[in-house]
Amino acid sequence: MYVGTLSFDLLLGDVHSLKEKRSIVRPIVAELQRKYAVSAAETGNQNLHRRAEIGLAVVSGDTGHLTDVLDRCERLVAGRPEVELLSVRRRLHSDEE
């Protein structure tokens, strides 16, 4: 069994409140969950209105499938015009570790 995680550090555009931030972050998290069946959430920078951190995890028995899902998730977030992707951290773990 393999576990893959991604953590996205995002800069949000013309956002002036936490409410506006949520209106951008929540749809991204929901789309990741819906399209790719991953566990995703806002995981950091909750009190900053122009920065967001989204984390996700996925479990698979096949490293090829795991890498494919993580690649697709990364492309989805990078392709969103309302956010600038500052960095991505990717980790792969096996149950043998």
C-alpha cells in the first residue's frame, strides 16, 4: 500500500477578506475531492486572507496510479487562474517504511 501527499502553497489574487478567500479555496478543495477521490482540506495559513495552503492525500496499491493522480491534482491547482502556485511539496510513503 502506498500513500501520496501534496501540499500546495498558494497566493490568492484580489482578495480582501477571509470570506472571499473561502469562496476561492472551498471550490478547489471540492473539485479535487470530486474529480480524484482524494482527501483534501485547507491545512494552513487560515488567518491570512491572501495566502492558502491546501493539503491532500491519496492511497493506492500501485505507485503508477498514485503518481498519475498526484500529477493530475497538481495540474488542476496550477491551472486555476484565481491562484498563483508558489510551491508544491510531494511525498510518497509505503507501508514498508
